[in-house]
Amino acid sequence: MMTFLQILLSLLLLAGCFFILVGALGLVRLSDFFKRLHAPTKASTLGVGCVLVCSVAYHIFLGEDPQPRELLITVFLFITAPVSAHMMAKAALSLMMESRPEVPGDDSARKEQLPPADDRGGD
């Protein structure tokens, strides 16, 4: 039974390392900001989560209490990573919208400049 648990924890650790590697490669190799933001927040969060779950399970199967640090790291990781990625994406979108040049076919600027229909001085 112990060999099965060791193999299971080893596979979980290898999967976590794989996801961390994929997240790091995605951060380095992908082209624009949003793709670079997506790779580490998804893959690395899953990878570090697998490593931490493996560590907690290892301590439980040895008969030791899991360290509170491991549990706190897991909780804070799963709370802060999506929130920080969301806030960075919102900031980047906001900056993109401010620096966007006016598109010739875009009627939104013209609609704002036109007076209301009853003030146009029609027939």
C-alpha cells in the first residue's frame, strides 16, 4: 500500500512540475500581454497547487500533522492568483481603450456630437 501512495504522490509531484514548466514557458514564449498573463496564472497555479497538495498528503500519510504554512499557502494562492490576474487584465484593457485611435467607421463619437432630434431645426 505504501508503494502505491509513493507512486501516486510522485505522479502528482511530476504533474505539478509539468504545469509549472508550461506556465513558465508560456510566460516567456507567448506573444501579447493577455496570453502571457493567462499562461502563468492558470498553469502555474495548478502546478503549485499540485505540489502543495502532494506535500500535505505526504505529511498526512507519514502520520504527521500537515503544516499550517502549506495550507495557508494553498488558500492564499487560490484566492490571490485569479484576483490579481483579473485586475491586471482590467488595467491593460483600460490602457488599451484610452490609447485607441479613433476609427473612421466608428459612429460612437459622431452620435455624441449630434444635438437631440428636436433641436435640429427641421421643417
